[in-house]
Amino acid sequence: MKALQFTAYGDTPVVNEIPVPVPGPGEVLVRIAAAALNPLDVKIGGGYVQDFFPITFPSTVGTDLAGTVQQLGPGVTDWHTDDAVITRTDPTAGGAVAEYAVVPAAGLVRAPSRIPLGAAAGLVTSAATAWQVVNEVATLQAGQKVLVHAGAGGVGSWVIQLARRAGARVVTTASPAAAETVRKLGAEEIIDYTSVDFRDAVSDVDIVVDSVGGEIEVRSLDVLKPGGLLVSLPVPPDFERAAARGLRAVFVFHDSNTERLAEVVALADEGLEVLVDRTVPLSNAAQAFGYLARGHAKGKVIVQP
């Protein structure tokens, strides 16, 4: 089978021919219909998080996949061949950007029925992270004001939808090209980050969800009301700086959980959208990886074998 693989830290991944894996006890073989790339994949391949997620080369790229069960390993009784499923692999294992993958049966969730498997791959980490932010960390309440940075991104697009579903007032930063997209997702106010300092456009915010980091994190403190919450996704924020200003700050790193993933699948079946930037064949996966790494994707980048 073909698989996109890292061959060394910092190198561009390449498509290699490798053996089809065989499921062991408690595992299943999934024929992959689509895989979704994530910023974490870029960090793993660059060696930026090797203290947390070390990989052995060659290592197949990706954690988020959707497909159909092809073969059951010994002891697997809860699933059947041809079941449509989604899952997230352990980041140290990867394996998603390929034609087949062996995954733990305990991590599988039945795929949504309303959207195709290709799009379903795009909700695995992004939607579940947004659920974690909105419902478990921020415990968002109706009437609160939320500023979502990069609202057209994979996580941001889901934070907008979940926040609106919770009854919050949603403000987001986006480029002019993405303005109509984020408006349709539920943003009430859109700030053009290419020409406007968001601090001049919004204030008295209850919660900021920051998936950008750096200077955006620092400036976000200026728009929060006293006691407000900064939720940082790319890196741990400066907790002391926030506390010195009477603000709260938390770092959210996505923790895979089948119950949470099942919740977002249900929401997808109710009508919430997976925003897809582009879908590319596995033969062009290296170029898609480079596109994601440049940081301007509007939604998910999907690779299909």
C-alpha cells in the first residue's frame, strides 16, 4: 500500500510503498477513505514536540482518519467488516495518511451518516477539540461574548458553531475571503485581521479562543473583561501575565476520547458543518502537507487514497 511518511525530522514527507499491516488482538484493519491533516502533524514532522511525541522513522503521517472496517483482529466483537468508522490514532503511531491502517477497536466511533466519509475525517480532532474548549473548559453560557481567532480554521470553525449553539455572541477574526464563510457558520461580527487591530473593534469579551499564539495571545488580554478567560491552543500561554491583570488563562491540548467524538458525530448528523479547504489525492499529499504548514488553510485539508 501507499503511505505518506516522515523519513527524518525536518524533511518533507514522501509517499512510500509499504506492506499492508495486520491487526493484532483488539485491533482492526481499516481501509482509509480519507485522512485529515492537522497542525500537530507539522509539529511532529518538524521535531518540535519530540519530547512529547517521539516517532521512529520512517513514520506514517497523520492521526485523523475515516474509512471502513476490513478485517477484525482476535477478540474484536463490537465491530463488523464494512462498518463505516472514524478514529484518531496515537500521535506517536500516526498512520492515517495511507491506504490502510491498523487501529485499536476501542478507539473507533461510528461515522456520521449525513456527511461523506471524506468530510467526516475532518471532524476527528478539530471538532472534538472545539467541544473540549466550549463545553468542558470554558463551560460557555448563553449571552457570553466570545472572540474566536482564525474562525475559518479547522478548530475555529467548530468553536463558532458550538458557541452559537450554546447561545453565545460570537466575534471572529478572518480574512475578507473567509468573511462570508464564517458568517454562515454563525459569527455575528467579523474583524478583518489583515487591516484591523482587533483591539480597536471588540472589548468586554468573556472568552478568547486563540489558535494563533504569539503576539495575538498578548493582545488578546487587552479585550477581555475582568475575570475573563483566555483559551490557548497552540502553546501554553503566559499564565502569570494573565493573572497579573486579573484574568484567567488555560492551555488546551486535545485529549482523544470516544465519548466526546461520538458527541460531535451526533452534531454533524444534526447539521453542523465540517469546513473543508481542499481535498487532494494521496499522490499529492506532500504538497498538501506543505500547504497546511504555511498556515492559511480555511478549514480542513483532506487526503484521499
